[in-house]
Amino acid sequence: MEIYFDALSLKPTTSIGTQAYIISGMQIIARKYPSAEFVLLSGNVNVDEHYLKHTSLNYKLIPRDKSKIGTWNQVRSILSSVDAVVSSWGDAYISSPPHVLFRKALMLKRKGLPLILFTSSIGPFSGGLKKLLAVSGLKLFDVLTVRDSITYDYFTKLKLKNVKLIHDSAFILEPADKIKTNTILINSGLHHNKYIGLNISVLLYNMLKNKGRDYAEEMADYAEWLKNEYNLPVVLVPHQIYPSCYNYTTEQYNSKGGDDRYAIEKVMEHVSNKSEIIGLNGEYSPMELKGIIKGSDVFIGGRMHSVIAALSTATPALIMQYSHKAGGMMKFLKMEEYVWNINDSTELLKQKTWELWNKKEEIGVKLNAELPDIREDIYGLADLLTDIK
């Protein structure tokens, strides 16, 4: 079976979470169809190969044409030879204009070829023509699977059919083993077998800067509070990294869509006592970072997939919400109380952290009990290909 896995844009995919999401999506299908070959259009083959080489997947990366017409011709050629299309775009259709969703679905739809949307967050759409285009595009999919309760409720109101609520595919990604993750942590300066994980996000750094707030100063204060309150080291974890094979500029590195290690550097500049606050600054695979996150006593994340890496390994976690996907994902897990909106005060963040800490054993037991069923549901995504065919 040959599958066009529609997941990569012209811009290099440097998000660890997006790569985890893409890799796990293909792993779900490969588990049911071991001989499956995946075709991906890549905006930067070196970057995508940097992440995919850590897997055993059977994949083919095709350099994406820089023009829209050239890309369209590439997609037409691919569709003429594959057996199914899986579109896996995460939250790309939250912020993208609805006409993009319609155009993409129209481009991918080919008579007799199954077209499935994998565990995405979508909408809401403004009314009128924009909404009509978006809904028309979504109707072209044979099955729509969404990963958060807010998107699911929105789709229900839109009266879309064949919609399934299934946890994010990255829940099934296996973490690296303890030997590998311990080696990374020791080499980074951690000499303790217990720690708190904190994802620092350059996206939030820039978002809050635009609101007149100093994210780096706030997170430095929060990291020191965590260390002193719980008497544990704090590991600052990046979840978007520009690998050295990517020829990027300083402006890109520091931008809203840049490298979390830049934000970590800024946070560390504000930390008054750097003892036992460790900023990770290397290049890591999604599996390695998931292993590091798994080892945390509790984890707090600004990027949704960093929190998924925690929750999917039964590590109690709190999320910093800037988009409905975060709250919807936590609502699906019945953990809405562990969502901190970035517009709220850091005092409220500390209060929610305190609540998380005091219930961490209970949360861990709950997650361990639920994860087998969650994983089974996610692996059932591969059955959709059989059901449609």
C-alpha cells in the first residue's frame, strides 16, 4: 500500500511536536500495514530527514516545488499512483484562511481514493462565504477525525458527518529509553534523578512581548519558584528546534515561529540563581524529548505537544493555553482545571501548579488507567482506511 501523507508545508518543519505528530501518524498505519510506503512533499528534505531517520518507517521525501502550480502538478502525479490520502495538519486550519482549506481538500480529492483527516484542530470560521468554503472543503473528506472537544463540538454545530473525536496521534509515540535520556540530562548538567520539566516557548515569548509583557522575566521567576517550592531542579525543555542542517537566519531563529532555545537563553538571563535550573540547548529527536519529559515529576508546557508527551506517559501536566486546541485537548481528558490561559497572572499559574503537585499521584493513576484505551482508539485510525476501501 502506498499512501500520500499530506503533512509538510513549504516552510521547514522544525516543531518537535509536529514531527512527533507526523511520525506517529505514519506509525499508526504502518502497524496495521507493515509494508506501507509513505510519500511526503518536503519543503526541506534535510530537515525532515533529520527527524525521520530515527524511525523505521518506509518513506519517500519529494522536494516540494516552490511554486503553487509546480506543487499542484507534483500532487497530481502522486495521486495517480497512491492508494489513499491522509491529511495530517494539526492546527494549521485554525489560523489559515478558510479558502486554503477548501483549495487543499479540492486538490487532494480524487475519485475512488480514500481521503482522511487525521486528528486535527480546526476553526472557528467567520460567517458568510469564508464559512461556506471551509465547510465545503471539509465535506470532501471521507472521514474527519479531530483531537479536541472544542473542535468536535464546533463540527457538530456545523452538522458535518463522519466526524470522530480521537486523541492526538502523538499519544502513541514511544519515548527514548532511560539510558539515552539520562545521558542527555547528565551532559546538560543535571545530577539529580528527580526534576520538574518546563517547556519554554519562543512563540509565547513573542506573543506576550506584543502584549507588553516580559515572558522571559516571568518564566525565570516561575522557574525559580518551582525550584524553591518543591526543592527540585528545573529542566527547561525546548520543543521547537532549528537543526544545524537548516540554513536559517538570526531573524528566523528569534521570530515567533523560531527556536525555543532562544527563549530559553532569554529566560536564563533573568535567572538570579542558576544552580539547579538547566536549559537544554542541543538537538534532540521527538523520542528523546518525550523520554526527558516522561522523567519529570510534573511537567508544565507552553506547546501542546510537549504536554501530550507528558500526559501520554502518565506524567501529570499543566498547559499554558494560547489557542482553543489546548483547552479542548485537556477537556477531552477531563483535566480542564490544569489549563492556564496566558492572559492570566503568573500567580494563578503558581496556584494551578500547586494544585497539580498535590494531586500528581492521583493524576498519574488516572492516566495510567486510561492510556491503554486511548492508545487502542488511536491505533484504530488505521482501520478507517480499510472501512473506506
